[in-house]
Amino acid sequence: MDILDIQTFSIIVSVVALLFAAYMFHWVKKQPSKNETIKKLSKIIRQGARTFLRREYMVLSCFAGFCAVLILFFLPKPIWQDGAIRNMVMASSYLAGTIISAIAGKIGIEVATIANAKSAEAAKKGIKPAFLTGFRGGSVMGMAVVGASLLGVSILCLLTKDSSAILGFSFGASSLALFAKAGGGIFTKTADISADLTGKVELGIPEDDPRNPAVIADNVGDNVGDVAGMGADLFDSNVASMAAALVIATTLDNSMNTSLHTVMVFCFASLGLLASIIGVLFARIGKKGNPTHALNNSTYITTFLYIVFTAIATKLYNLDWRIWGACIVGLIVGVVVGITTDYFTNDEKKPVKEVAKASNSGPAFTILSGISYGFLSVLPAMIGIGVAALIAYNLCAPIDATYSLEYSLFGISMSAVGMLSIVGMIVSNDAYGPIVDNSRGLAEMGNLGDDVLKITDELDSAGNTVKAITKGFSIAAAGLTVIALLGAFMNEVNAVAVQNGLEKITGFDVMNPLVFFGMLIGAAIPAVFSAILILGVNKNAQRMVKEIHRQFNEIPGIKEGTVQPEYDKCIDIATKGSIKELIPAGLTSIIATVIVGFVGGVHAIGGFLTGNIVSGLLLALFMSNSGGLWDNSKKYIEAGNEGGKGSQAHKAGVIGDTVGDPFKDTAGPSINTQITVISLISSLCASLFFTYALFK
């Protein structure tokens, strides 16, 4: 298969995915919506989400412009050393990555804030139309994210034929994702915590009671955090996995005078998107069907189709079966990590029930048991990521002894591509969660009745379960991706070493003081990053709680439900606070990487990346799983277990959920983006670190 043919095929599949997303968007939009209260509240949610996104993108556009100028002058080499052309290409690629990632987030927000109202009203007809409306709304995001990422990489590679430009494109996507996920996470958990503490704990009113001034801000937050933020996160992971694979593939192709390895990257990525499109069409349930089973079955169908499609392509075009094996290992491990996450966060499994039971003894025991199970949940996923990398490395090492290191690293990178091959389905499942969560709230506020609430509760429960699985999947995918990016960093360093007549680096010796220095700092950064984000939620939530108290105390009629609260005040607090707090966390990680690189050189950066990967994956998995565990323990109690709503166990469960909220929706899922960002910065700045470091 010719490289031009496969890139053309990739572009065609990407366009098909985007057209499919447009069809789904049109289908959701034309679904009936007649309830005036729901229309009004849905409009407020949509306007709040748009306002937040507009303000956030204004801040990020300034950051992106500043970064583009730095890239223009210094990357891949100082402009006065290597001419302006490559630097201009790199800066343009970076801006393209940020813009396309931002557009994908905007599309997700638009459809999610329409689909929530449509799904709520569809529930009057039964669970089948409500599920289909929610899932098709989520699938718009899934198809848009993956279609846009594959299209961007394909066109960029076709135009520039430069793997370094792909790294620049990936850095653009990653830097925007870092701030979008952090900012959206701070917004959504500010509102969620404030609404829970003042509503459920203090006043004893229902979760989505319209008398609570924070309840609409909470619904806005679901969209900006779990739709736009998670979409940008998985857009970034998908592009980064392809970028790492293409950098290593280019090195192999140049060494062997072929284009076979680049062809494999595009072929396998395109077939993954094709399998996801078909899988989305299979996500259906009957009149009394189980939405969780429908979502999981569509994922399994997509996985099976991908295995078959890539096996056929490997046979037809005489590709290497070892590379195919590495790819499938990554895919299977991704599914296994998702299943493991499900065990620790599903309210039908033992851990959630044990935490709910412990809540009878007070919130301290809720926290202690949740933390314990959260730490236990880390081991299977870490083993899975390690096993995937180990098998992929050893599968590909024997292909050619002359290129064993490159082939082994290529195997790991293709394992990451394999894990992210079904990301279109994963994003669809993930975006479904906040859509049906909002639809449940709108159904309650629109007084659609207990039967509708029962349906939306079932859809919401499925969304929470699947959302926990997709978070585990995205963290595992980031783990394999950054291992591949570590290989890409070594490739970039070795290219500079060869130019300077020096020996290639084959690894990073932990006994080397520079490597150990970098490792210690790298391991500390995820903890510092998480602390800044959680403190941001803490400070912002305190401001909102004061505002809620002010409204209840000063505005007559709110408690009685005769006067509408000032929802916009809470939305404004969440917006301003999240934008203010998101910058320090992201800059801390970026600045630390640059300082370590210029102090200790490429060896220190090798250690820095290693420490950051291990520490970051552990913390990300722990926080995401423990947060999901607390959330579903609370819901398990609210379903009538361990005393039900209003009991001591319920109050303790709400406090546990409050602690878990910034864990699972702010810090946890943001860490994997942070790891990707510093890995890409390291690869892009490899030449500068090699040349200008204080210690070498």
C-alpha cells in the first residue's frame, strides 16, 4: 500500500466520521421539545456553557499566541541557526492543534446542551428513545473528536512530510486540553460541591431542586468539564499516540528506505475510526433494555470489528503480524483496565457496597474505606499498562536485530495506537454521561413525573458506570502513549547526537545523578499539580457557598419556590474562579520541565519523564477510581440501601462524594494530560536541552 493512498484513505474516513457527526447532530436537534420550563432552563445552561467557553478560550488564545511566538523563534532550533521555514511550520502546526481541539470542544458543548433537554422529554415515551437521544448526542462528540484528530494529522503529514511538525500539532492539542480539562474540572466541581453541601446536607432538598441557586451552574459544569474537557483530553491522547508512532516510524522508514511503518500507523488508526462508526450504529436497546449493557456491547462490537479489520489489512497488504499483535495487546489491555475500573466503582460490586456500609459509622470511615479501595484499584491497571508495554516491546524486538531498539519502541507506540483505536466509541460513551445527568435534572425541574425520573435515573446510573470505565481507559491510554513519547524523545535526542558525532542514547541509568535528580522532581510534579487544582476547587466552592447562603437569607421566596434564584451569579463565580485557578497548575508543570531540561540536560529529562509517568499514573488512577467509588456509594445509599436518603449513612456518603468530586473530575483526569504535555515539550525541546544544558 502506497503512503499517499493510505493518507487519502485516512482523510476519506475522517470526512465520513465528520459527516456522520453532522447527521447525528441534525437528528438530535429535530427531536421534539415542548416543555416550556425545560426549554427555559436548557437555554440558561447553554448560555452559561457558551459564556464559560468563550472566556476560557480568550485566555487560552493569549497563551497559545505567546507559545507560538516562542516556538517560531526557538523550535525545533533557534531561528538564527536553522532558518525560518521549519520554525514557521512548527508554529503553524502548534496553532492548528489548538484550534482544531478547541473546535471539537465547542461542537461537543453545542450538541450536549441541546441533547439534555431532548433526552429528558424523550423519556416520556420510554427508555428506548431517551437512551437513543442521549447516546446520539454523545456520539457527535465522539465522531467529531476522532475525525478531526485523524484529519488534522493526515493533512499535516501530507503537506509537511515532517514528523516533528506532528509533535508540534500534538503539543497544541495537549496544551489546550491541559487547561480545558483543568478549567472545566474546577468549574464543574465548584458548582457540584456547593450544590450538594448547601442543598442536600444543610437544607435536605433534592439534588436537582430548582430552588438551589447552584443547581444550574452544576448542570453547566457537567458540560464544560465532562464534555468539552474530556473531549479535548481524548483528542490530545489520540493525536499524541499517533505523533509518537509517526516519529519512530519515520526513523525506521528513513533507515530502511521505505514508507511501510508510516503506512501502518495511518492504516490502523483509520480502521479504528471506521470500526467506531459502525459500533455507534449498534448502540440500541429494547423497550425494557439495560442502557449499561447497550453501551458496553457497542464497545465490545467495536473492539471485535477493529481486530477483524486490522487482521484483514495485515494479511492483504503483507504487514508484519508482530506489529498487529502489539496493537491488539494495547486494545485488549484498555478494555481490561476499563473492566477493572468498573469493579471498583460499580454499585453492584463489593467495594461500593462496603464503603456504603462503612458510612453508617460516620464520614471518617467513608473516607478511609474509599481511600483504601482507591489505592487497591491502582495495582491491576498499573500491571496492565506494564504488561502491555512489556509484551509489545518483546513482540517487536526480534523483527530485525539491526533496528531492535527502534522496532521495540515502535511496538509500544503501536500498542498505544491500538488502545486508542476505539476512542471514537469511548468519547461517545463518555459524553453520553453528562447529557443524561443533565436530562435527569431537567426532568425533575420540569415536573415530568416519577415515571420519567425513574427512566432518567436508570440512564444516569449507566452514564456514571460507563464514565468511570472511560476515565480508567483514558488514563491507561495516556500511560502507554507517554511511554511511546519517551521513545520519541529518545529518537529526537539521538538525531541531535548523530548530527554532533556523538553516541546514541540507549536508556537512562537511574544511578546517574542527573537521571535521579530529574526522576525525583518529575515524581513530585503530579502531586503539586493536583494540589493546585484541588485548592482551586476548594477556594472557588467556598465563594459559591457564601453566595448561596446570601440568596437564601436575603431574597424572600426562594425557599418556598415562589421566586427564581439568581442562577447567573453562581455561574459567574464558577466561571471567573475556574479561569483564575487553571493557569497556575498548567504553568507549574511546563516551567518545571523547561528548568530541569536546561539544568540537567537530556539525561535529567529522561529521569524527569520516567518519574512523572509512574507517579502521575498512580495518582490519576487512585483519584479517579476513589472518586467514582464515593459517588456511586452515595447513589447506592440514595437507592434505599443502608438507611436511604436522610440517614446518617447518606450524610456521610454525601461528604465522601464531596471529597471525591475534585479527585475524579478535576485532578485525576487532568494528570494524564499533564504527563502528555511535558512529554511533548521534552521532545520538541530535545535539541535545546542537548545543546544548552548547565550539566550534561
